[in-house]
Amino acid sequence: MRLLLIEDDAMIGESVHTSLRRVGYAVDWVRNGELADTVLKTEHFDLVLLDLGLPGKDGIEVLRRLRVRQKTVPVIIITARDSVDDRINGLDAGADDYVVKPFDLDELAARIRSALRRGAGHADPEVEIMGVRLNPARREVTLHGEPILLSAREYAIVEALMLRPGMILSRAQLQDRMYGWGEDVESNTVEVYIHSIRRKLGSDFIQNVRGVGYFVPKPSMTA
């Protein structure tokens, strides 16, 4: 999953950026509201972490502009503004959650998982398709109850497809969920990882539409 961190405090930003990358997210980080607004116009993210007190453009304005453009990406506000009015304003502007600094990084990670799950329309914290069970909280995958060892980038592909069964994601969209800015991407990297995943989870688990992209069948299609 690809996240955008919008935070101008270097210490907090570095801590959050490092922590989320360590657990396997692709995280891009911008430090002012103007750049954040520009990036959100042109690039896809699965979730946004948004500070409010930003230089250039306030976080609430960034959020309002995002929602005016009909972007439904989940947004979690992370801020030192802790009054009830601030919380109300943030949620009414379109935020999905509101976290006050200082916060626990494990709790933030849990809130991210919850927002991603809601955004994908899942009430159950786990997803099972064709005998493959995904547990985002533990970042674990099992096949018919047996644990399957996946690399971080293999897991990113499996998670992206399983949380949106039936939806075709292009190679570029999958790359976005695997890599942040500045990371080298080989031209055939998605195909290599999918080949490895198929060896571990079954050749029919990830299917492709030639020239379009890849998908995991919806559960109803596997009954």
C-alpha cells in the first residue's frame, strides 16, 4: 500500500516515515501544503496522513481541496490541535480519522489498517479468497491454514489485490503500491513478483487480463 505523509516537523516525520516503511508500506513524504496539494492532484495514494499546521497551505485547506476534486482516498489527520472544535472541523472537512500528537506509532498503524479496510469496504479485519487468508494487522498470509512466507513486496501485491477482489490493477498501479519516490524499479519487477506469488499461492490465484493488468477473483466467483 502506498501512503502519503504530509508533515513539516522533521523529527515526527522521520519517525513516522521510518516506522511505516519498516512494516512494509511504500511511504512518500512532503513537508508543505502547497506541494501536498499538487501531489494529490496528480498521483494515487491508498491513504493520506495529514498534519494541519503546514507552511504554504493549511492542512484543512488541503483536505477540502482534495474532497472538492471528489477524491475518496482515506485521510487521517495527525496534529497537535486537540480542541473539540478542531476535531469537528477536521472530520467535517472530510477526514476519516483524527489523531492528536503525541501518538503511539502502533496505534497509528492500527488506525491506518482500519481506514484502509473501511475504504475497501471490508468489515472483517481478515480477508479469505480461494483458501488464501490475509491478516493485515499481523501482515500474515496463510494458504488453507498454513503460513506462507512472502517478501514485503510480494505481500504488498497480495494485499492490494485481495482488498479489492475483482478489480484490475495495472502494472503501474501495483508498482505504486510497492515503491516510494526515488526507489529503483526494474521494468519487469511486477511480473517477477507475481510469478513468485503464483508458485506459493497457486497458479490461478492472481489472474491477468492481457495488456490491462492483474486481479484476484471475487469470493463469489470461487464458490
